[in-house]
Amino acid sequence: MHAITEDIMGVDSPCISICKFDEKTGLCIGCLRTKDECKQWKKMKDKHRARIIDEIPKRKAKLKKHKK
């Protein structure tokens, strides 16, 4: 999904401008990052950003699980 553009352009932020954090998981309900990840995104190396992007499906499942 991001591997092709990663080398050329870097890893884009997953932010969708819904900056609301779930109290139980600490994840943003919009982009599924933690507050620290959101704050540090611009300073992160692409390798770390890609790891976060790759974890999104797992984080989405975690958020759904805690919303029950």
C-alpha cells in the first residue's frame, strides 16, 4: 500500500482531521495513532512511520474491541 511511494515521497500521515482520542486505548479514532505518535510524526524516520501504518488494522480491531 505505501511501499512504492515510501522511497520517493516518504510515508504520508494517516490523519483525516478527526482528532479525538479514545480514553481506553489512547488511540485517535480518526487515524489510529497515539497522541505521541501524532506529535512526533514529522520528526519520525519513514521506517517508524511505515511500522505504524502497517499496525493500523490491528489498532482498528483493538479500538472496536474496547468500544463494546
